[in-house]
Amino acid sequence: NTATAAPVTVISGAASGIGRSTAEYLAGKGHRVVIGHFGKDPHDPQETLDLVTAAGGEGVILDLDVSSTASTDAFIAAAVGHYGTVDHVVANAGILRQAPFAQMDDASWDELLQVDLHGVMRLVRASLPHLGQGSSIVATSSIVGSYYGWAEHAHYAAAKAGVIGLTRSLAVEFGPRGIRANAVIPGLIETPQSLDSVNSLGPEGLKAAGDYIPWGRVGRPEEVASVIGFLLSADANYLTGQELTVDGGLTVA
Ligand code: NAD
């Protein structure tokens, strides 16, 4: 594998939020994007594909449930069947649940870890046989898990902290093969996940957060997408095993 001018980039959770913006951004940079679509998500992946096409790029929608090894392996096999290879991986899929720790049962803990941590492992593991010199992996962590704790979200914080350890270790293990691995750490970004008032801040909470974010507002998904694009690009050729925080200054305020 030598990542070419039109690299093939797989993105999990690409029907909405940061994943959708990343597909659009990368399409504009000449990537052929594989839009991983989780069937239970109400968002229409065709919207992502339309954005990809409008950006002058090409892509394909494929089913992906990262909580299942069979589904993840089939997704990568289908991507390789379609485009011949996989050059880059954006392990972006994630779920967020509010759960008081005293009531945390094994099923709740496991459901979240299966997607937010094990899902990253599965997607990278399935992709690895196809990756090589010039390939790049970006996983989505969070300021929760890297800087902050979050009451009633211990499983999420644990998973997102795990993503950082996983990414660093991939960078060390696969650096000699010319494969880079980094994590992006979004702050508060307006997406379906954060707009969910039950499990996250909701619209009011996001608006109020602007008061304590130095940039004066929460982030937009495209503002994370472009950083993911940078991490995948040759401009970041010597950058591996790192976390890049994209938070409008929130964590340094
Ligand atoms: P989102 O809900 O729009 O995107 C998450 C995507 O993951 C969805 O498209 C969903 O279908 C997909 N997904 C869920 N379960 C899946 C599964 N089992 N298999 C495959 N895909 C699955 O929200 P987002 O904010 O764009 O989230 C993207 C990533 O960014 C997540 O990992 C999230 O935890 C992380 N993040 C978001 C914020 C924020 O403020 N929005 C902050 C830090 C980190």
C-alpha cells in the first residue's frame, strides 16, 4: 500500500455530525470516501454522499456496526471490494449515554465500551492488512477522558481515555511500517450527540457554554473535520502518537 493522490479513506459514523463533515472535507481534498453507516441511526447517509459529490469527490455508502466484529470485517472487505484497498482510517463512531455510576450495570458499561473503544480497535484491526507506507489512522477521543472527568458519564470518559492509549500504542507498533496514528480531541461541538438533552448538554447547554469558551461559541463539525484532514495529510508526515485538541480554547481557559 502506498497512499496515492486519491486515497481510499474509511470513516465510521459518517451519516451525521463530525463524520459527515469529515467525509465532505476529505472528498474536497481528493479522497475516495467510504461512508460507514450504522443502520439504527436515523440520519440518512445519502446526505453525506450528496455532500461528497457536491465537493467534487466520490464515495460509497456501506453498512457498519463497529460493536460487531463480523460487521466491521464485512465493511472493510466491502470497501476493498469496491475500491481495491484502504489507505486511511477515521475511527469516529461513538455513542454517549448519561448513567449515574451507582446504577451502572454491566450491560450499560459494555454497550458504550463496545462502540467507543472496542469499535476503534475493530475498525483498525480489520483495516491493518491493507495499510502501509503513507497510511494514517485518526481516532476520535474527547476532552472528557483526556482533560476532564464528567459526572454520570464514567463509561464514556473511560472509553475516550482508552482511545488515547490505543492510538499511542498503534503509533509505536506500526511506525516502522510507515503508518501514523493520532487522536483528535474535540471540545464541545454542535452535533446530534451534543444536541441530545437527555445524555448531553442539549441546545440550551451548548448555547450557554459559549460564555466560558474563549472562542465565544461551541465548535462546528467542519472545524474538527479539517483537523482530521490535516492529520491524515502528508503535511502531518512526522506527526504520530499525538492528540490534537480542537476546542476553541476551552481546556486552556
Ligand atoms: P453523532 O451522533 O452525529 O455521530 C456519531 C456517529 O456514530 C453516528 O453517525 C452514529 O450512527 C455512529 N454510530 C453509533 N453507533 C455506532 C455503531 N455501533 N457502529 C457504527 N457507527 C455507530 O455525534 P458526533 O458528535 O459527530 O460524534 C462523532 C465522534 O465525536 C464520537 O466519537 C463522539 O463521541 C466524539 N465527540 C463528540 C463531541 C461533541 O461535542 N459533539 C465531543 C468530543 C467527542
